[in-house]
Amino acid sequence: MGRSVICSCVKLSYDHAQSMIESPLKEFGADELPPVSSEHSVEKIVQAVLHLHAIASHLRAQRFRGGALRLDQMKLAFTLDSGSGMPQGCYVYQYRDSNKLVEEFMLLANMAVAHQIYGSTPGLALLRRHAPPHSRLMEALQELCDHIGLNIDMSSAGALHRSLEETVGDDEYSAARKAVLTHLCARPMQMALYFCTGVLQDEKLFHHYALNVPLYTHFTSPIRRYTDIIVHRLLAASLKCGPRVRLTQDDVQNQASHCNDKKTASKRVQEMSTELFFSVFVRECGPLDSKAMVMGMLDKSFDVLVLNYGVQKRIYCNAIEGLQSFTFRKVGKRPEMTLVWSPSELEDETVTQELSLFSVVDVRLTAGEGPLKYSAVLMRPSDTQS
């Protein structure tokens, strides 16, 4: 390790790198890429990306064999009008090979720096830990999975990851079932936290559950996280290429606690921003029809994951137009619900609809009464569904 300067030969986006990974034999024209340094050819850049991709693939496979966990939840992204800045389209963000490439080297750098600063200043290092999930919630989820016949091993992060990977089937809704399962597994998880190593006496508490590593920190984003700046200063001091960090354990812990608070707040703001923009999109472009999958049930309502948009909504049975009655019950720990639809103009008889976890339904997203609200309306099942 040492202080150095990176001379970038080209500034690639994720899309650029992804196109190189997907089309390794393609000859890229100068107009397809950002300006390239005269000292490097496009062919060499493509080969460098492909080599990095190959190494990252091995690192990733090794990491998950070693017991790491990743819970990929559906994430909504927007295209914005260049003039107004308002949403004009939306899509579920795809986590691709180019993202994975950057992630693997980022994780490797963060882990290496964590070991360096902890070895140099064991009482002052600013690290990031991730506690195991809430045991009571995990036990309840394990019991539910057992009752509905899902073989999910939650004994460790690695076991959970392998179980989720093995749930992928070959029917059209297998990816949706995995997405719902991932959401359910994310609920018991605790948030990762920054901390000063000097305030925790037991090194076992330093452990990062999801990554399954003993030491981890944030080093790679000093332009957007203050914790990374402190870590950079600690690293420079440990390498004798920067001044000694004149902070006490309490100083570092106070900074860590402040950053934890801001991280929680920023996560909430991000969620509210997505909700706000999607509400505007529904109002401007709706109503929007989509398939949805049941992901939870209460006695008078149920939650769905809207598959086209990756949003979660609660549907209240009392508010479903055309519904004659509904019955909620539990078979063991498995929640089930029977909906009875009144006869329609095209049907003389009532229609019965059975719902349980992972049931697929039709929903319509409509603008709500408030200016920034939207709701999900359950659609009457078709003849084939009934």
C-alpha cells in the first residue's frame, strides 16, 4: 500500500463496460466511447475490462463459497425530463456484470484497508460491522417457510444465500417468487453500523454478517461519505505518508454514530423520493396495470409486490370494489384468504378467488386523493384464474 496517483485513460460508464462484457469481439468506434488517452488503444481498454471481469467473477464465486450473502431487492429507477426534471418513465434497475465487476474490487479494497488500519491503530480504527439478523424474526420466518414447504436454511449467511439461489425454478414466476422471498428475508436483517474499534472489547462483534468477514470498512467513496475521509486519514498515517490522526476513541465513535444517523436518514429520504416520483408518474401516466405477487397477509388486508415496477403496496379487502365477502384463516402458520366476488354484468354467478403466499394477482395502480398518493386496486380475476 502507498499513496499514488491514478491516471485514467478513459471514463467508462457501467453501460460502456457492460457492452464490452456482452460483446467481447465487437470493434468499438471512437464515437461509441468517451475520449480515450492517446497512449492507449480501444482494443487494450476492452481487454483490460474483460480481464477485470474474469478476475471479478472468480472473486465473487470464491466469496459466496466462503459464506457471503447478498439480498438483491427490486429497485425502481426513473428517466427524467431534461427540462422539468420530472419523471417521464420508470423501470426496475438491473444489477449487471459491470456492477458486479466494480463491487468485487471495491469490497476487496475495503477489506484490505480495514485490516491495515486496525493493525496499525487497533484502538482507533473506524470500521463497519453488521450484526446477525434478529433471531425472533428469523425463527418466525423459518417456521413459515417450513409450513409452506420451502426448504430455506437460515442457519448462516452463506446457507441462506445458497437456499435463495436454489429456489429459482423454470416457470415464468420463479424470479418473482425469489424477489418476494428476498424481501421477506431482508426484514429480520439489522443495519450495518460504523464504529470505533476501541469502544468494543470483543473482536467477534466486529464481524460483518452479510459479507462474512472479520474486518470491513468504507474506504472507496471519500467524495460522498465522511467516514471514508477519516479512514483515508487513518490509512495515510499508518503508511507514514500523512499526519498523525489527532482523534480520541470518543471522537471517532461520535463521528461514527453521527454518520450512522445520517445514513439512516438518507436511506429514508431515498425511499420517500422513490415513492414521491412514482406517485407523480402514476398520476401523469396511469392507471398502470401489472401482475403482482402476494408477499404477506393480515386478517383484513394483504401485501403485494407489483412485478412490473418493484413496488410494494397493501390492499385492503374492505376497499375492493365488487367484492362480496372475504375470509382469512391460518392453516398451521400458513395464512390463506378466500375472496368471493359478486356477479358481474358478464357473469351470473359469484367468483371465488383463493389467495396465499406467492399467489399471482392482477392489480391496477391509480392516483390517490392526495396530490402525491397512489393506490393498488385488485382486479377481478378472469375466468381462467377463477
